[in-house]
Amino acid sequence: MLAEIVVHADSTPAGIRRVALARALAQSHGARLVGVGEGVTSPEGLAEWRPVKGLRPLALHARYADLTIMGQTPFGAPDHVTDLLMNVGRPLLVVPLHGSFPVVGQRVLVAWNASREATRAVFDALALLKKASLVTVMTMDADVDEGRVAGADISLALARHGVAVEIVHSTLGDLDAGNALLSRASDCGADLLVMGAFGHSPLREKVLGGATRHILGHMTVPVLLSH
């Protein structure tokens, strides 16, 4: 259940589209929508407006929300998306800078590798997955353990929650994981990608895995990430 959604709002065209997406999502889930951003003027359709300076204070509000929505980081700008992912401990829905997304969560692609991060992302996204018309669980170059089908266990777990789910197995070949995910998202008409954000923090330096970095830099659909 999504009870409260936080959205980072600004006056840019991408920011206006992001708030529209957040309003539609909040309405669909009966969630309270809180806007966080600079300025004293609240966008329409919010239950609450919390003025802040810059993106760093967003972490405080994100920590107590069921979902936080923010925009893709522009090229060359400070990477606040990664900072939030590594520090907040809550799911983050990142919206591409370009494109319009009137519907999010009808056709969902899940990147699955049975890791802790992927498991957390799936269950953080469960409220969205339960409303989807179809969820595709995608495995890539998965190892087969004594006859067990890769992705079958998580698909069964989702089905027990009433999720309409299918499994797709992919062999990467010449594609890297990030491009393979974006290609599959396009092929299946996905309007949402769910994946774990892989990374570690040696000497406080936040480092994401290659697939996550690629997706954050080249996303074509909104991406729900958990770490």
C-alpha cells in the first residue's frame, strides 16, 4: 500500500510532467501527495508543500515516505539520485528528463537476479505490481540450479499476491545488461522498470554497478530503484 508519496517539484518542463505523473499515481493508489522543492508556491494537486533549498534536504522527507519521485540527473549535474539511493533506504522512482508518461505501472519489467537488492526492489514495488495488467520478470544469463527455473520462485511469490506475472529469459550475447533491459522494456511496451540498485561505499564514495549507472544515464521509462 502506498499511503504517502513525495515528489520533487520544480518549474522546468520535466518537473511539471513529473508532478503530473505523481498526481496520477497518488490518485490511483489513494495516497497522500507531498511536494518538496524550492519556492513558496505549491503546484496544484498536492496535499502538502514543503519548501526546501536544493535537493540534499529531500533525503529527510524521502526517508519517511512510501515512495519518492524525482527526475533523472542532467548530464554533468551533481548526482543526487545516487546519494538518495545509497542513504535513504526507501524506494525511489526516477522519471526520465525527456518524454511524457501519463501511465506508469500497467506493464512492468522487473530485472531479476535473485540478489538482495533485486528482492528488495520487487517487494518495495509490490503495491504497483499488484495493480499492473502484466509484470514481466526478466533474467539474464541466469545459472540453472538442479532443474530450478530462473525467476520461478519470485514469480510464484508475486502470483500469491495476485500479480499477473510472466518470466522471460535473456541471453546477453553482445549486449550489456543495461542495454538489454532497455531493449526488452521497449519490446514489451513496459511503462515501468523495477530493479535493484547495486553499489557500495568505499571511503564514502558512492559507486553503482554498471547496469544501474547505464539505466540512470539512458532511461527511456520511469525506473523504480531500491538499494
